[in-house]
Amino acid sequence: MNIILFGPPGAGKGTQSKYLVKKLNSFQISTGELLRNEIKNNTDIGKKIINDINDGKFVSDEIVNDLIQEYIFDPIKKNRLIFDGYPRSVSQAKNLNKLIERSNQKIDFIFFLNVKKDVIIKRIENRKVLENRSDDNLNTILKRYDKYMETTKPVLEFYSKNPNFKEIDGNQEIDEITRKIDAFINV
Ligand code: AMP
């Protein structure tokens, strides 16, 4: 089963991805994590993207599309992909469709975790204490939220016509969100 988790930063995509990875014996593709690793390892890509990440701006489609490609075509991961934080633009969504088709796969579910801004701010403030992420200060959070609203609306529209698109109230507790996801995938 291939699943896309969609929603603003702090919506709980990472938490639910980790749950789904265990449950479905699948693989999480978190573009945020892949990009942070590039920075940590001080690679050429890492040097190019560090300012954008710390400013809450999106990294170029070209860089992100390149990073996910090898996961999609890895035979071990075939039909066992959990996308977390990708796609974030219509051009990424179209690129994903193309790669999924070319690798003879399909997307089984697109879950949109819809969360209010004030709930997200509280969650990210807590995560900052727990994980110490450099892009987790309040200013960056607000920029990331606004950037999300501005660029992902068209992606939502793009996916909302798909019968596998399911909106879930992401303001709820983690376990309740998990229960809703389970209800969809267990049928
Ligand atoms: P995340 O961990 O998903 O919240 O992502 C952290 C940061 O990585 C974002 O604020 C963006 O700067 C960058 N990023 C992650 N995924 C993408 C993507 N699909 N396209 C562009 N930038 C991304």
C-alpha cells in the first residue's frame, strides 16, 4: 500500500508515518528528514538548501524530486511507501504521479490532516523542546504555515477529486487520528 500524508507542518504527519511504517511494514519518505540529513552531512545539496530551510522557504522542486526518485524505483520499497511532506506543490504532485505510473504502482490513500494554526503553533513549540530542530522557532513556524497555505491549496484541489483523498480532523489527539486512518485502511 502507498500512502501520502498531507498537511501543514506540525499536523502530525511524522507521527502517523512512523505508525504506518510499523503497521504496514513499509518505508517513510520524509523529504524534510532527507533534506536535514543533507545539511547534517554538509553535502553540496546541504550547502545549497540550508538558508531556505532555516527561512521556512521551500527547497526547489528539482532537488526534492531527485531525492525521492530512488525510493520509488527501489524494488524492496515497491508498494510500501509512506510519503511524509511530499508532494508540496502541484508540480511535485504531477511528478509523483508520473513516477508512480512509470514504476507500475498506485497511490492507495491520500490523507489530509487538517489542523488549525493555533494548534500547530502549540505542537511545534513542544517539539522544539523535544527534538531541538533549528527550523522550529516561532517565526519560522509562522512562515512555514503561511507558505503551506499559499502553495498547497492548489495541491489539495488537485487531489480532492481523487476518490482516495480523505480529510481527517488533525486537531484531535494522536490516537484518535490513528484510529481514523486505521478505519480507512483496514477495509
Ligand atoms: P518538514 O520536516 O516536512 O516540515 O520539512 C522541513 C523543511 O524542509 C520545509 O520547511 C521545507 O523548507 C523543506 N521541505 C520539505 N519537504 C519539501 C518539499 N516536498 N518541497 C520543498 N521543500 C521541502
